[in-house]
Amino acid sequence: MKKTIIEARNLYKEFDKTAVVKHINFTIAENEFVTFLGPSGCGKTTILRMIAGFEMPTSGEIFLYDKVINDIPAYLRPLNTVFQNYALFPHMNVFENIAFPMRLKKQDKNSIGKKVAQLLDVVNLGGYEQRDVSSLSGGQQQRVAIARALANDPKVLLLDEPLSALDLKMRKEMQVELKKIQQEIKKTFIYVTHDQEEALTLSDKIIVLNHGQIQQSGTPTDIYNEPVNTFVADFIGESNIIDGSMTKDFEVEFLGKKFICVDEKPDQQTNRVIVVIRPEDIEIGQRQEHTINGVVTSIVFKGVHYEIMVQCNDYDFMVHTTDYHEIGKDVGLDFGPDDIHIMKAG
Amino acid sequence: MKKALRNVYLYIMLLFLYAPILVLMVYSFNASKSRGQWGGFTLEWYRRLFMDSNIQSALYYTVLVAILATIISTIVGTISSIGIFLYGNRVQKLMLNVNYIPVINPDIVTGVSMMILFAFMSMRQGFATMLIAHITFCIPYVILSVLPKLRQMDVNLIEAAMDLGARPMQIITKVVLAEIKPGIVTGLLFAFTLSIDDFVISFFTTGSGVSNLSIYVYSMAKRGISPEINALSTLMILTVTLLLFVINKRNNKKTKITGERI
Amino acid sequence: MNKNMRVLGLPYVAWMLIFICLPIVLLGVYSFTNNTGNFSLENFKSFFTPIYIQILLNSLYLAFISTVICFILGYPVAYIIAKIPSEKTRNTFLLLFILPMWMNFLLRTYSWMTLLGNNGLINTLLQALSLPQLNLLYNSGAVLLGMVYNFLPFMIYPIYSILIKIDANYAIAAGDLGANPRQTFMKITFPLSIPGVITGITMVFMPAVSTFVIPSLLGGGQNMLIGNLIEQQLMQAGNWHFGSAASLIMMTIILIAMQVMNRFDKTQQKNMEMLA
Ligand SMILES: Nc1ncnc2c1ncn2[C@@H]1O[C@H](COP(=O)(O)OP(=O)(O)OP(=O)(O)O)[C@@H](O)[C@H]1O
Ligand SMILES: [Mg+2]
């Protein structure tokens, strides 16, 4: 079991009497890559800023190891932040930017020089020391910002949507790069994004937020495969969300058919449940006894797969498949018991 | 505590800036001519002020020059801006550099050099020379206010207007002027305040019998302090404050309507 | 609008030639000629004699000191105002500090005569406290005071304008990297505000060097500065040639000073592009 480095207990924050972060608890282990994921305005940045020390919690505690750090000012916390717009100092070149925190500590010239070179190596910018920060591309500025944030040897690196200013291609490249850097330097990364794909690619652990509350936390696979509610199901990847009913465990009825599933009945008060099925878990083919039957209404090529909409009596299914099915074709939809995710209704 | 200290500093500096003016205003109501003691409240100095024909003439020239210089420099400056705007980079830069001379030159150099010019052209110094000088130092500010607006203007606007059949002159009157109006207004206000406030250039370019309020204050102040100047100062300060207040109010109202800051 | 409409610029070109260029040329011609109208360096020769050099140095010295004082007093004002969180309060304070710029320059100078004079307010107060009276008016201290008082807003405004534009994230980032508030100011905020400081210095130094109103009203006869010299030569002594030469010298010094400042500013310029 890894050691916990950051912990939040009953963390609460309000701005002008509006609760933004609502009594949340989480733990982050050493050397973990943890991502806060959620839609815009859900409080991700606020949480990160409280960890960094730029914002005071209204109530609750933040622990670094077993010490409460609520009252320690930002500049004394052994954490560093990579800012969304980089915040590279415009009056200093690359070298001076990265050397800045070491100069503050009055380290000697030689070791500063060595350390800067080493950090630039880590971020793949060897030889860029004397460049003006304004002459760098967005991706390069981002790397300098990461190198600078690492110069203090922080225990934890905080990153708030660090890739959002980059174009798609650059963003993909930097995702790979970031993961590599994290594995190389073996530090805890706390990452904020609203891009679910980014979160799935990078993280060891994802904390899904909505309206200032934690919806679910777990490994990317857990979150993707076992979303605990429809919000998570819908936010992480695309989902078919269907009303259904369950009278006993491991059997669910929806769209007029009974299916075997792997979940127990979630709520004893009511038979109503919600069924979630991922588009890529559905097989599309010939109509058969046990399939849900419908008609293809649209097909769009998405680069790797086709996204097909299939109209069944009451519900339009979204299906991802590599096979082509023309519009108007009668098809049957098939899926296995473990592709059916049952959630509490309401 | 630290915050309190900051506020104290701000208020001390404000006191430094405003105390002399306030003292002067208070003295303008002092019945005792020697400022040693307070001789009671009086409006005597204001009465004398209004009776003084020199002051009336100075006020007349100040306002007249300011209005004429503002109107002329706003019109000339706006038209010239359009002309300058259409020139290529190099010519435009040269024109703007010359235009910039009165802005960066110390007033006294502008004043002295124009004084020499008028002598060279054998013009008798007086109202006309002072007006010319005012126009000369006002136009550059109008151009500097209008030109950026022309540059910000969307070229598509002009092309769209042409496309819709507007003739060149119509484009200017119907499209361009509307677009650069904020710049023109800024330039106009600049010109007016500079002209009405000017002392140094007027001092060197006017002739006997024609002075503006600043020149009048200067000549009186050189002879020492007099309660009439206090009264005159009070009126001038109140006028400026009122004017600024009105402009500010107007801007605020506009802000509310358009929802943007000006 | 088309290229033909360039003619709209021509009347002003003529105006500029007559009323901006020609006067400067004439100023040059007057400086390099004597009373008989012949070329001569006489004016410059007589300018570079101890009396006038002393006046020039004194002008530069007072302008320099007043610029320094304006900076020391003005920077904190700009900084404190820029740090006020509420936009409304901030704008109100800013307005209060730059409002004096719109008040007549002469009146502002004159107002100090009321305070500093022999039977002015300060001496009256001293007398009431039975303290000895002071000679506050008609000395270089009064001139300095007048300069600082008149030009302080010109220092505050440009510095404020820059400070308010500096992205708050730089200071936050510096704090995050371990800089304490003092270090953040010295290493980040202040260096980034230098372009504003330079504008402020230029806007104070230039009028301070050339002013003749302040020394003439507050300095009395003994404290002659270069501005007074020019004024005196043209308006009283009638020696236009010498006055022109003095103007030309002053103009040259100011232009050189501005050039130096600009050079200094250029290196900052590209940094500022990132702030914009
Ligand atoms: N300083 C502040 N004052 C008042 N309200 C704030 C402040 N900072 C954030 N908020 C509000 O708190 C809520 C959460 O903000 P936060 O920036 O944490 O969201 P976020 O999840 O990071 O969103 P995004 O993905 O858009 O960055 C928002 O409704 C925001 O308007
Ligand atoms: Mg955010």
C-alpha cells in the first residue's frame, strides 16, 4: 500500500455564500497521477488552488502527510503549480525562469546551471537556455513551465488544464510527454481537466466531480467500466441510458425484453432502475430471437469506427462499430450480461 | 495593520495634493487682505473680480481661442487623419514624426520658435498669432486620437459600403465618420482642455492687449499674492471640476446603456 | 475611400511645414547668427561660460532631484491603488490622484505662494505657536516643492497603468515557486513595471527642466533656471539669438535624455508585448 501524501477531510469552500466545493474527502498517494475531472464550473480549479495555498478553505482540512497545511502560505508549501497560461516571467529567458526558485534559495551558480540543464533534459528542451520565452511555441512554453515548477523539487506538482491552450496534435504529444516525465521523476501529479479522454490516458486515479461533489473515484478502468451513476456514465465516454425495471437480482427488463445481468437489484424500495450500455459494447448484426431490433437511421465515420444510430421502438441506440451498415437497414443489437450496467433510478 | 498604513499613506498624499488648493479657495472668502488672520467671510473679491474689465477681457479671449482652436483643430485634424491614414508606411511615418514634434517639444521651445516665426513673417503678435499657435499644438493631439480608430476600423466595412454602391465621399460621411467618432470626441476634448489651460505658448505668441486667464494670473502672481487671484482660481477650479464631473457622468450613462467601459 | 483621397492630408502637410518645421529651422538659424545676421558661434560661446553653465546644471539638478522624489512618492501610490481589489474604489482613488492634472498649472503653482509666503498659512501657524518664522518662499526648496507638486500625477499615472496590466498570475507563480512577498516585488513586479517608470520619469523630467513658471513664482529672482533664461532673453533682454541658442541646447539635451530612456525602454519592450 502506497503512502498517502495529500488528504482532504471534509473540505468545503464557498464564494459569496455560494458553496463551490461541498464537504469532499479524498486521498492521494505518493507518486500517483491523480486527475480531477468534471464539467466547467464544478470546482476543480478551486480544489487545486486550495491545495496550492492560493485559496483558503472555508472549512475542512488539507493534510500533507499527517500535517494540516491550511495555514501555511503558498510560498512555503513544498508543492508547485503549472499554470494554465504558463505564467512564464516575460523579463527573463528560459534559463532565468527555471533558475528563479533556486536563485531565491541562493544556491550556488554551478549547481543551478547543472540543475537547469538536467531539468531541460527532462522536458526535452536541451540547449534552449538562452531563448526568450516569448520566442517559444505554446508546447515549448508549457515544458519550460513544467521544468520551472520542478526546480524546487516539489513533493507534488499541480497542473490546472495545462494542455488546454495547445492545438489537438500538440496536446496529444504533450500527454505522452507528461506521462513520461511523471514516470521518470517519480513525483505525485495532481491534474485538472474537463477532457475525459485526457484523464483516461494519463491517470492512475480519477476523481470525477460535479457541482462540487465527488461522484466517483477510482482507476480509469473502474470509472469507465463501472460508472456508479448516470452522470459518470454519460460524462466518461458516451452511453446509452435506458429506463428499466428489476424484480430480482441479476435480471433486468427494458425495452420489453428480459436480460441477464451481473448486478444485484440496487434499490429495494422500487423496481425502477437505469440501464447503461456503452456504444462500443453493442454488437450490431442480424435480427435474432434475443436481440433488440431496429433500423439504422444514420451512420457517421469517426476516424476509427462508425457511429451508427439505430432506432428501436422507444429508444435510439448509439453503436460504435468498425462495420458499415447502410441507412434503412433492419438490424439486431446484441450485448452480453457484463455489458449491462445497472444504476439506481432517480 | 499593513492595510491601514497603506490607506494612511494614500490620504497623506491626497492631502499634499489638495491642501494648497483648498487653502487658496478658503482664502478667497477671507475679508482680511493680509492672509495672517481670518477677517470674516466676504464675497468682496468676487465682486471686484467681476468688475475688473481686464479679467473680463482675459476670460473672453481664453474662451474664444479655446472654442475656435478646438473647432478648427478637430475638423482639420480629422480630415488630415484620413489623408495620412491612406499614405503608405514610410510617408505616413514621416508625417507622424513631424506631427509629434509639438507633443514632445517642451512648450517653451514651441512658444519661442513660433514667436520667431511670427517675427520672420512680420505678423504682429496678438489674437491671430495666439490662435494659430493653439491650433498648431492642438491638431497633433486630434490626429493621435483619431488615427488609431481609423486603424482599428474593419476594412470590410468600407468594402461592403462600396459594394452597396456608396461613393468615396459617402463612405467617409456615412461609414468612416461614424466609426471614428469616439476618437474625434477624445481629440476634441483634448484640444479644448489643452487650449483653455495653456500658458507658456500663449505667453510667447500673444501681443499687448490680448491675454488669457493664465497670462493674467501669471502677471498678477508675479507681483505677489492677491485675494482677487484666489477668487479667480476658485472659480476656475470649480469650473474644471464641474466639467470633469459632467463628462464622467455622461460616460457612466453611456456605460450603462452599452454595457461596456469607455 | 481610395488613394486619391490622400489629398485630404495635404493642407495639413503645408501647415506642418509652415508652423512646425519652419519655426524649428528659424530657431536654428537664429542660434547660429548674430545681430547683424551673419553666421556666428558667438551665442554658443557665451552660453558655455560659468554663469550660464551654472544655470543649466542647476536646472538639470533640480529636475533630476524632483524626478527622484516624484518616483519615491509616486511609485507606492500607484502600487497601493493598483492593489485595491474593488474596481470602483480603485477608479475613485486613481481619479483623485490624476484630477490635479486638469487643474491649471499656474494656479497649482500659485497656491503654494499662499502657503509658503512670509505671512502665508504656515508662517502664521508658526507665529501662533510662537515659533520663529521661516523663509519658505523664494528659494530652491520652494522650486523643488513646486516641481514635485505639479508633476507627481505624471509619475503616478503611467506606473499605475502598467501595474494594473501585469498579469496577477506572475506574482502568484513567483509565490508558488517560493518567493516571499518582498522577493516577488523586487524580482517580478518591479522589473515588469519599469516601462511605466520610464514613461513617468520622462513625463516629470522634461517639463521640470524647461519650466520657467515655477522658478519665476516660487524661486524669486535669484533662482534662475534655463527656462527663465530663455524667457528673459526673448521677452526682456531682446536678445533673440542668444535665447534661441539656449532653447536649442535645452531641446538637444532633452532629446538626448529621451533617446537614452527609449533605448533603455526598447529592451523592455518585447517583454511588454507578452503583457499586452
Ligand atoms: N474568486 C472567486 N469568486 C467567486 N466565485 C468564484 C471564484 N472562483 C471561482 N468561483 C466560482 O466557483 C465555481 C467553481 O469554479 P472553478 O474555477 O473551481 O471551476 P472549474 O471546475 O475549474 O471550471 P473550469 O473547467 O471552467 O475551469 C464557479 O461557479 C466559479 O464561478
Ligand atoms: Mg478551472
